Amino acid sequence: MEGLSRREFALGSLAVIASGALLARGKLSAGATGDDASSGEQQENGGGADEVNAALVDGKETVRVAFLPITHALPVFELASQWKGGGAEGIQVQLVQYGSWPELMDALDSGKVDAASVLVELAMRAAEQGIDVKALALGHRDGNVIVASQGVGAVSDLAGKTIAIPARQSSHYLLVLQALANAGIAETAVTFTELAPTEMPSALASGRIDAYCVAEPFGAKGVKSAGGHVLADSEDLWSDSVCCALVANGQFLSSRPEVAARFVRGYKDAGNDLDSRQGRPLEVAKEFLSQDDDVLQTSLQWISYRDLTIDEKTYDELVSRMRAAGLTQNPPAFGDFVASVGDAA
């Protein structure tokens, strides 16, 4: 298995950073999944830009949101459920599922969707390259773990081992770096490899890799079905770490400011609802994610959706860690990248 150097990926393009399909291409729906949902790719190829970017669907104000099926996107799913058919706000959320981060980022950058739940580092890279995208809110708080094989009993055992991450431009990579630093292990003492999240549990079970860190629920799946165990969790390594974020295309924000404001407020309320309603996160996860109940239950024990506002201190900590890891040379300033949309009632 070939290892990857920091420079090869830190300065690479988005497509190189996270190449390959993450999950099977999925669904397009106006607030729910089901038999009526069609694939995002089919919808994109089925009409011109005016059709794809239409603000109205079936006569209702619509916000198109791109996602990958992970528990980190649960607030988007909850809002789509709450606003199905227009809801109290008269707005519906149309979910568009993609198969990889590069695919999703291309749709967001080009305006094929209005917003997306995405790895914040990828959005920051896009902004650094001059693409008009803005972060609106966090996707979640904490909720990442490092999963290892039974032969790795402690982080100190990782020296000489192979660790999988979804991309260098990710908080998963930063969390592993922190774990190694805490154990006094140099980055050069391990081999990093990039794998699609869906491949990581089976790669661990087969011995191709010794540990991994990735978006949920694939960490939980490694614990429940691949003989893995939790080596470290994000709360201990980097409390309130930033991972995924709700990010919008600048054109959407400027052309539909009132809709955008209501959308962001509804999204943050949906996150708080998930945290306050016992059992609701599992209900939503079961509706939108094709995973066993025990995997979802385990995954949801590690994650919180409370108070999804991005504050400057949290953002500055992320930037500092990205700089130290060589992931950014000219990161966007907080005021340029984080939009205060929806903050005022």
C-alpha cells in the first residue's frame, strides 16, 4: 500500500484530494427520501441551468442542498422533514445526494445547488481559490473517532502502522495528527492512505489498514462489524472540533437573502431539536441512512447538534491547525468566509 506525502495532497486540487466515489449515487427529493427520489446526477443532466437553479419547485420556494449520506448531515435531513411541502416557513428543502466530495463541491461551486453539507476544509480551499462560497453554520459538534484493529491497543502502538483518512483536507487528518502528537509519534512514523469511507471498515477487518478516522457512521460500523475498537475520540483530542459545515453558494445568498436567512435559522433550530428530542436523531438517521440500527445508535452517542453557530475563536483554532499541518497557505479570514446570515431575527 502506497503512502501519501503531505505536499502531494495539501497543495493538490479538490479532485485529487478526495478522488473516487464515496458512496453510491443517490437521491433527489423535496424534503424526504423514498421511491419518488431520483439521482442527483440524472437531475443535473436532465435540464439546463435555469431548470437546475429554479427557486420554485411545484410552485414552492425551494432550497437545493447537496449532501453525502452521513450522520454529520442530520440537521439538513431534519430540516427537510420539518419543511416538507413548504412547512410553516413556506420553503421546502430539496435534498440532492452525491457520490463523492469533489462531485458535491463542483455542484456547489457552479451553483447547481444552493447549499451543501460538506467538509469545511474543502469549502475553505474553494474560497482560498477565489470561488464564492460562504460557511453558514456547523454541521455538528464532535462526533469523530479513531478506530483501530485489536492489535493496536493504544495510540502509541500506531508507529509503523497504516492509517486511513478520507482526505488530507479534513478534520479527520487533523485529529489523527493530534493523537500522534499526544503520544510523541512523528507523522513520518506512520503511513497515511486515503480511502473511501465505505471501504474503511472492510479494510480494517482484512488487515489492509491498522486504523482509520472518518465521518460517521463508518467509525461505528468498524466497531460493530469489523472487529475494531475506539482508540480515541474527537472530544478528547480537540474539543468542539470543526468538521463538516453548512456552506452556501454566494449567488444564492445575494439573490435570495430573506430565504437564505430563514433557511439558516431553520437549520440551526433543527439541530437544537435533534439534541433536545430523545430518540429523534435515530428516527431521522434510519429514514435517510442505509445502516443497521446498532451502528446508527453507536454513532449517535458520539455526536451533538447543539448550537451550530460558527464563532471566530473556533474558526481561528481550525485555521491554526490547518496551517500547522500544511493544509493552507492563505486561508480566508473569518469575516470573509463565515456569513452571519440568519443571526438577526
